[in-house]
Amino acid sequence: MTAVGIDFGTTNCVLAAFTGGKPEPVAIDSPPADWAQMGFDKVLPSVFALDGQEPVFGWAAKRASDGLLAVKRLLATEETVGVGDKTVLVDEVVALMFAHMKQAAAGQGLDVDQAVVTIPANSRGPARYRTKICAGLSGIEVLTLINEPTAAAMAFGLRATGEQTVLVYDFGGGTLDVTLLEAQDGTFFEQASKGIPKMGGLDLDKALGRKILETVPGHDSWSGTQKTAFWLAVERAKILLSTQDETNVELPNGEYHRVTRKVFEDAVRPLVERTRDPIVQCLADMKMEPSGIDALVLVGGTSKVPAVRRFVSEVLGHEPTGRIDPMTAVGEGAAIAAAIMTGELETSDYFVSTEHAMGTVVIDGRTRALAFDDIIPRNHKIPAKRAKTYHPVVDHQETVNVVVMEGDVSKPLDHSDNVVVWQGDVRIPEPRAVGDISLEFVYEYDVDGIIWVTLRDVERDELIPPLDRMPISFGVTKDRSALVKLAGQVNETMESGSRASSEKKVRLGRVEDREARDLVDKARTKVIPFLDDAQAQTLQLLVDAIESAVNGQSSGAKQALETELRKYSYLF
């Protein structure tokens, strides 16, 4: 099976396959000829629209008057979104986009049943969780989620030898990430990361567009189609100004507005200047001077803007490498990660870190004020698992209000960097005096950077629901039967974007007895209760076969159960 990586970008997606010992981007859309010449021949615009009742993606959606831009940004905060005159689920839109990429790759002769999917380094845990669920809904098993800057560094350093410190400045269409990594003979270790979650090429487009509209009377009366054409022309002008000093922006009335590189750079200078802070923070975290950087890697379409490249070089006193394509490097790095995970590439590896602290809100014993107390600190290597014990403040307290927070403990509790990702009242099983009860929080970041929280009554040695190892999933339905229904809708809409085939080869090979028990538990508790009778019966027969096998000889049933469970990977 070919190792596949997917860069699920804010403005563009890239799908790459690891073949012949190197990653290769796969063409999954057909851009206009002039855009293909500007480097867009191997990317899919992350745009969704409805053509009547039919979903369309990429360039077909980008030229529509009601296309939905920057779908990925919505995963952080929104459950629904308006598309034209309809309201649709964000998770369904994202799942359909993954299904479309799967279908487009199949048209190129590439089966995408598994993939490594990228995520911004500054992406919050809930957005990571939703990304993995949506890919699973489309029939793509996510081998792991990998931070975009780490993927880019892997594309840069696939053939690297020796030790070097790499700074990746990833300025894409919707986000900025700055990450410091240590590279040792093809193995990459994330050391520090900082970013701005909602700033990228889209914001540069807006700045230039607003500058142009200041001189264009009557633009408020433009139709939706005219506005779409104008903003597409603005984006094209931004790209052309990376290689020429001036260009024309076509207006809906057929006239042209002349814009120079200087006008563009003046318009976007405040945005570019904002990217200084994450660079400085990463260096400060590692107590490092710019001179300690061995390689500067710039990725993301926005990093091709001369003013951006010049700014970063001036801040760091270092020229960027030219060894990678900023547009496709992240997708290529994801394909390398997939090759590592599937065993096709044994000479490289990677390790990642948390960008945000993860903790809870407590009452400060000294000030009696609320405070953010971290359980897993920022820049901690993942996977991570740490615990802290707390005590109720009132005798015989029946409930505690639990807040799961992600952010920066050095900033005020109500600072915008501090985000509540889950909050709820949790009932204490047996109310007791303050000195007789201890509550232990266990926080886990798994290899995908997804957050799991467990709450344990220490004295009773009991887990307390709903936090009995709960994936924190703000904005994602917790009704698993609804997810099953949504998966059916996605598969019905994208006929060839079906769930993983029950006949595909099991990658893990022979399953040990302990793993068989895990499979049975997963089937019984997380999948079977949420299926209809016919689907559930298939799994139940396999579970019965495993449990009734003589002397543990159940490898065939175990493999079959593992394969069947992959169809429902979005449920666990």
C-alpha cells in the first residue's frame, strides 16, 4: 500500500504519495492554465459550495458566488455554517472534502484508505479531534496527525545528515506557525512552537482588496458573482506581485486597477510585522540567539511574498533555504511521515511537542481568586500523560465544576489565548469532608495531539463519569449514533468515497491476545451499541468467534474484526 500524506490546508490542500523513495504531490484538481503556471497545479483549493443540491470543491467551488472559504478555520469554534441559503454541519463539509480528495486520488489510480494528515502546530485539541473524526467519516483511516511545520522540516531534511537546528516559518493561507526543531540524522524533535491561529494569505488579500476598494465607487452594489471575481483577481495580483513590480486587477465593470508591489507591501506591512512575536517567543523559550539556527525553512504560499521573506531574513539574520516548494512541502512531509509509520522508510523519525499548556481552573489558596493551573506544560513532548491532585473547598460538596482549559498560564485567566475546551458539573460519588476526598486529574496528549481527560476519586479508587477518560471534543457531537448517521450521509453523497474496504490487507499483521481483548472491548463498548442490527450482527459474530476460539487460535477472526472496526474509526 502506498504511503499517503494529506496537507489539509486553510486555503489549499495537497495530497502526496511516497513512491520511489521520495514524496510526490498528486494532482487532485484542474486549475485554470494561468493559475497552474503560478504553482497551483498540484493543490486543491479548500473551498466548498453547492451546485443546486450537489457539493462541489476546489476550483469549481472557488469560482462560485457562495463558496465557503477556509473550512478548516471553522473546526475550532463552529458546529454549523451557512452555504448560500442553506445551513450545513461543519463536520459534514470537512468530511465531504476528505471524501472528495479520496475520490480524486482514485481517479489517478491511487487508493487512499490510510493517510497521515497535517494540522497547524497552534491548533487546539478540539480541532485536532474533529479533523481526525472527519477524515474517518470519509473512509480515510488517519495513521496520525502531524504538525505542519514538522512535516515541512521532514520534507526539507529527508536526506539530511548530522545535527542541525531548523526554524520553520509556516505562513499559509489561514494560519502562521513558527517551530524550532532539532534534526539528528533524519530524526526531528520539536523543541518550541508558537503561532497566530487566524492570520495568513486570506488576511493579506483583504488588506490589498480594501486598499483597492478605497478608490472604486459603487462597489457595495456588486453582485455576489462580481465580488467573487474581484477577490479572485486580488489573490491573483498578490501572487503575481511576488515576481513582478506591478500588475492589473480586473474590476467587475471591465476596467482595470493598476497596483504596484510597493502599494501591496504598504498595505500588508502591519500583518507581516505581527509575525515577529512568535519568532522571538520560540527563540526565548529555548534561550537561543538567531545565530544558533542552522537552517531557515519558509513554507506556505504566503511565505513566497518577497516582503515576508525579507522580513524574516532581517529578523533572524539568516537567508532561507531554497530546497523545497513552499506550496507542497507540508503534504510531502506528511507522506514521509506515513512512510515511516508503514515501515516503508526506516531511516527517519520525528517527535513533537505541545504548543499550549493544558490544565484546569482552580481557586488560588493565597488570593482565593480563580487561576489557570497547568497539568501538561507548554512545549512538553507528546505523547504525554501527567496527573495532579486537587481537593474540593467545601465539606460534603456534591458536585464540582470542572473546567478543561488550553492556553498560556502566564497570561490572565480571561486572556484570548486561554480557551475553555470543556466545562461541566461533575457529581462526586460520595460527598465527604474536605480532608477525606482527593480528586486526581489525568491529562493525556496522544500521538495525534488529541486531549483525553480522566477524573479519579483517589480514596475510592474509582473513575468519575463523564470524565472516565473522555476525549475533549468541543463543538463535536458526542452522540455516536449521530456520527454513524453522518457517515452514512457522507458515503451516500460521495459514492466512491466509501468506507475502508472489508477486504483490504491488515497492516498490523498477527494480533496478540492482549490486543484481541482490546479489539473485543472496543467493538462492544464503542461501536456495536451505535449500529443498526445488521451491522452490529457482523461484528458480534466476530467477537463470539474470538471468545470461543480454542487455545487462543483466533488470528483469522481477530484480523477480520480489526478490519471491520476500521469502517467505524470515527467512533473511537
